[in-house]
Amino acid sequence: MAKNNNELNLLSKNLENLYSTNKNNIILYWKSYLQFYSSIYYLKKGDKETAEKEVGKGIDWLEEMKNKNSEGYALLAMLQGFGIQFKGMKAMIVSSNIKKNIKRATAIDSTNLRAYYVFTSNDFHTPEKYGGGKEAEEYLLKAISFPAQKIKNDYLPSWGKEESYEMLIKLYIKKENWELAKKYFQEGNKEFPESYTINQLASKLVGK
């Protein structure tokens, strides 16, 4: 909204300084997570070249991360999924890597909602002619059934549940299954009452 990435750059520098003195995976995780939003910023500006470089940095850091846990693999798959738009003919190879990393994430922790959200996001945005959309509903329902965090901790990831509700509602709107769309809108709105992305879907459900 501000059309200015000064705050992102400042946060990136702070994380870089922190990581230089403490090679902790959670710091590297958030450094990589920030690259996702930096890439979105440049993409919105129409600078695809820089957007590709920014998400590429995050992917490289996560691929080099040693002893990745379920969260690390899930985030890597998410960044790869976002970066696939820049890969052209290599998209099929990247898609295969995304699936492998999601499988690794769920093998380590079968209750990691972020792994299921990332899988679904990839499936949801894959055209039907390429096999997309077949498993979105199943995995979104699974994602929202898990807690955002098993142990309350401000340093650990908690993203994904709000996004899963948003995508699930959109899926039911697309299918014109208004009863379920309204049901999960109400659930999502109750859990995330200040969510802009969920609340903006209300207009699509009026009169349905």
C-alpha cells in the first residue's frame, strides 16, 4: 500500500546482522520468508527480474540450510511455488521439487498445517488441464483442522491457517457451493475477525 520497501530492507538488514552472530536456523527461516514478500513487492512494481532474484535468494538459503525441519521444507516449497512463474520450460522440474519438499515436510510432521496449505496453494493454482484442483478441498480441510502453533511461541511460524480459510472459501465460491462457502466464511471470520482477505469475500456471499 505504501509502495515503499524501506521497512522490508531495514528488517532484512537486522536479520542479516542477527544471523551473522547467531547461525540459528529460525533466523535463516525468517530471512527467507522475508524474501517472499520482497519478491511480491517488486512483482507488483512490474520488475520481474528483481522479483525473481529476491525469491531466488530465499530458495537458495533454504536449500543450503542444514538439518531442515518440517517448517523449513514447507517454506522452501512455498517459495518454489511462487518462483515457478519465472521458470518457463523448467516449471515441470520445479513442480516436482515442490511435491518432494512437501512430502518431506509432512513426513517429519504430519500435523504441520503450513505444509498442507502450500500443497493446496500449488494444486489450487495449477490449471485443471495439468491435473490441478483435484486435492485442494481435502488438504485445505486438513489444514484448518490443525492449530496454527502447537506451542505458543512468538519466534515460530504461525502463518497459513488464515490463508487456508481464504482459499477454502474461494474454492467453494468457485464451485458455487454456497452453503459450505458461508459455513467456512463464518468460521474463518470468527477465528480471524480482522482478516482483510477473508472479509473481502463477504460481498460474494450476499444473497446466496
